[in-house]
Amino acid sequence: MEQSKIDLFVAQNSSKLPADKMVLVVEKLKTMSDERFIMLQSTSLTSPVVVWVVSFFFGALGIDRFIVGSVGAGVVKLLTGGGFGLWWFIDLFLIGKAAKENNYKKLSLYLM
């Protein structure tokens, strides 16, 4: 794959993926076919900032956990009112990383 395409993909998505996995993503992109790269680009990634804002306002309802794909945790959080407020507060610090890991999980289907 062309280096310019890889650089553009990294520039657009580096804030949405875990920093420790970016080297692996770049290495996999170098060997990827153009058809598979097009499918990879069409994958929608969740912005960690948007998830944090949703968590701030609606985290007690578990909506943030539903967005990042943790349905079970979202249900428990919904039923307990955000873990009686404690889980909601903790998630303000952890939900961004969870969003990035979920995005990487989505991309890994095309990277492998």
C-alpha cells in the first residue's frame, strides 16, 4: 500500500485508537490490499471525546457503556444508577480508553 494512504489514515484516526497499538496498525496497513483498505476506511470509529461527553451527562444511565460495546456493564450501570454514582465518576476517567479499545477491536477484523 502507498505510504501516503497510510499516513492519511493514521492522521485521521490516531486519536481514536490506542497509542500502544498504532505501530501494529501501521505494519498491517503496509501489507494490506487496496480492496481491504477501502473496507477498513468505511468502518465508523467512535470518538473518545464524544463518548466522554455522553458519559458525563448520561453515564448514570449506562449509555456510555452501550456505545463502547459493553452491553452487560451498561445494563448493570443502568439498574444501579451508575453504581450509585461511584461507577459513573470512575468511568469519566476510563471510558476514553474503552472507546479506543473498542475501535481497535472493530479495525482488527480487517487488519488480521
